Amino acid sequence: MAWGSYSEPMSAAPATKTPRPRILIVGGGYVGLYTAMRLLKKLRDDEAVVTVVNPRSYMTYQPFIPEAAAGAVSPRHVVVPLRRVLRGAEIIAAKVTEINHASRTATVQPLEGDAYPLAYDHLVMAVGSVSRTLPIPGLAEWATGFKTVEEAIQLRNRVLECLDIAESTHSPEIRERNLNFVVVGGGYAGVEALAELEDMARYATRYYPGIDADEVKFHLVEATGQILPEVGPEMGVWTLEQLRKRGIDVKLETRLESCVGGHVVLSDGTEFDAETVVWTAGVKASPVLQKTDLPLNERGRLLADATLRVVGTTNAWGAGDGTAVPDLSTDDHRECAPNAQHAVRQSKVLADNLIAALHGSAMHEYKHKYVGSVAGLGLYKGVANVYGIKVKGVPAWFLHRTYHMSRVPTLNRKVRVIVDWTMALFFKREIVSLWSMHEPFNEFQAAAAPPARRVPPAA
Ligand SMILES: Cc1cc2nc3c(=O)[nH]c(=O)nc-3n(C[C@H](O)[C@H](O)[C@H](O)COP(=O)(O)OP(=O)(O)OC[C@H]3O[C@@H](n4cnc5c(N)ncnc54)[C@H](O)[C@@H]3O)c2cc1C
């Protein structure tokens, strides 16, 4: 067991105290949102203050990120506004940078201004995970992740912008580079991102008479010998065949060696230029856990027991991607995999056990048998393996949508997503790139800059 390292907070100001005990939830994703919702529902107002610290004012429903990238769902509809849903909670748009659990103090770094200490009585670590990267030359500068809605919007605009660039240039090199799209990592995030973007790009080429659909090359690079392990080996092989039938170049047992300046080099010797490289090769526990005095395992996940309480503590709790929770449904009690299925169910048990601790009543252990997975592979395409029932194609796509519809938090979001899908049935897909929104000041700065006068050559 390793312990996170903690150094004294820089500010000597007294930690903010409340007359009621404070339950501090660090992170406003799946675990943060669902835990806070349940605590607010079950606790009386005078029993505790629920404080949620999250850098963004919304929770992201990550399974819809691929559909947001493809334009099937509006990006605003895949996020849940914390202030509206968690009425009665204190929401702080900030990052926690350190935790000194011995003194029950978190250091909070607001969006602007100095960091300050925040005192708490109970701590819920719900910080999730970040992309797990490797020291691959060019990766940090050239590639993009696929964990946030901002990355999804950026990627959608980029793919469409690449089509615009490819069609408008006279340079074969620029054209080829812009028509190569690389996704590294064959888990559900990578496969869904690749499949949805390819589907969108293929559709968009109808409106680009200068680009043949077969010129658009999507490459999936996976280090192991299979893709989509979440749906089991048989469905993984089926998905692989489907992707290859669509002309997608899937390379198994292959690694990205480098992508300096967009020049992609793979371990099988293949080299080509690609403007777009997406990295989805796994996640690791949020690095802020290292800045705590709480116990961590060798992969940096917080160590919790099956009641979701952090090992060796009475009032620190953890769940979701950032926490190693023993999976009591397995013989060896290996740790639960990082997925939404566990995160949502763990939140319920965590909130109930935290309330039990406050009331001095009995706690329960978390036990959930993984039920399988559903994945969207583009419009009317999908794959699923749920409770051992294997489903492919349109029925799996329908199952994927129905399942996530039932899961996306709040009625408000469910209705908005259904409206997006219904509109898409009646109207054609949007194929406009708003790439310039990523550089919104350029136009004004160019207008404001003094015009450079052309100097006539001396007579
Ligand atoms: C593209 C994609 C598709 C997916 N599809 C599926 C699927 O189909 N099925 C499935 O089961 N799972 C899926 N997942 C995985 C699932 O979304 C995660 O397992 C789940 O979000 C984990 O919940 P969490 O609360 O632990 O972390 P998150 O939901 O990631 O929330 C963590 C929160 O903590 C915040 N945070 C981090 N550090 C700090 C800090 N220092 N201070 C304050 N706040 C902080 C983050 O900003 C974030 O809001 C998918 C993931 C992705 C990326």
C-alpha cells in the first residue's frame, strides 16, 4: 500500500467552518452527482452541508460523448448543470489541489485568485480518472484525448475542417494528411469515437464532390490482440469485422511509436502523416490523489473497502474510477473496473453508508455483478452483450440508445436528448465545421491590427 504525499497548505488563513457538519464531495462527475443527489434527498437540511467542488459547473454524461462528436446529440444536452440539479448543495467551481485528512482540510484552488483551505467533517473522493498517456514523442503536442465534451466538439469541428482543407488544396500531401484520422486504443471510448466519427465523415463526403469517400482513411491502433473487450471476445471479433468492412484500417498488436508534427510511426513499420490523432488508450486515477495523506494502491487508486470507506479512516469515502473497490462478485475480490456501471451503483451505497455513519446505524457492502456492455458504432449500428445476450446491428444500436436514455440523469436531459434524436430523423445531419470557434479572437485581432501597406519598389 502506498500513501499519497501531502504538504502543508500555503495559506495560513483559518479553514472555512460551518455550524453543521460539512460533507465535502471532491468531483462532480458520476460519483459526485449521484452521491450528492442521494444525500440531499435523504438528509434533513439541519443534518449536514453538502459541498461539491468541481472545476466545471456541470457533470458530463460520458457515454454520450461519441454521439456529441458525431453531432447526433447537442453537446449542451450531454452535460447536467450541477447548480440546478443539486439545489440545497454548496457548489464551488474550483479544483481541490491537496487534502490533509489528518486535519480534515482540503486546499481549494478557485478558477481565479488564491487557493484557500476548506474544513470538512466527511470527505467523498469522486475525482475519477484522466487519460493514461505514455512518453511517446509528439503525443502531448499533437494528439487529443476523448474524455470531455469540449474534446468531442473540438474533434467534430476538426474532422469537418479537415474535409474543407483537403478539398480546397492543390497539394496532394496536405490533402492526404488531412484525410488520415488515427484513433489509438480499442476500448469502448476509442471504438465508439472512431465509429461515430467515421460514420459522420463518410456521410459528409456526399457534400464534397472533390473527395471520394474511400479517400477518407480512419485507422484504429490497438496494442492487444482484440478490440472492445467490454462486450466479450465473440462480439469483439464481430465488431472488428464490421469496422474492416467499412474500410477502417484496424491494426491489432500494434503500438503508436511517435507522431511528431503529425508524422505517425507505428510499431509494424507503417508511417504516414495525419492531422488528427486521438488517444483513448486507457485511464489512470486522477493525480490529485497523490496529493493527499490517504492510502493508495500501486496504480494510484484510492484504497476503499466494500462499504466504500477509505481503508484506515472513519470518515473518508471513495468510489468510481479513482477508487479501488473490491469486487465481491468475483472469487478473488479483484478491484472493480473503472466504468459508469460501477460508479452509479457505488454512489448509492456510499451515500447510504455515509448516512448510516452519521446516524450510527449499520452499513452495507457493495456487490454488483457486471452485466455487460452496449456500444454505438454509428447511426443504426451497434453491438451489445448484456446478461450474456448478444445483440448486433440495428437492434443493438436501439438498445444502446434506450439504455443510455434511461440512464442519463434528470428528465430534462432525457427529453432534450430524445428531441435531438427525433429531429435527426426528419432533418439531414449537420455537416458544418465551426473550427474558428476554437480561435474566436483571430478575426477581430486581424481587423484591429494596423494594415500592412505594400511598399512600392524604388524607381
Ligand atoms: C467516451 C467515453 C465513453 C464511455 N462510455 C461508457 C459506457 O458506455 N459505459 C460505462 O459503464 N462507462 C463508460 N465510460 C466510463 C464512465 O464514464 C466512467 O467510468 C465514469 O464517468 C466514472 O465516474 P467518476 O465519477 O469516477 O468520474 P467522472 O465522471 O470522470 O468524474 C470525475 C469528476 O471529478 C472532477 N475532478 C477531477 N479532479 C478534481 C479535483 N482535483 N478537484 C475537483 N474536481 C476534480 C472532474 O473534473 C470530473 O468532473 C465512458 C467514458 C468515456 C470517456
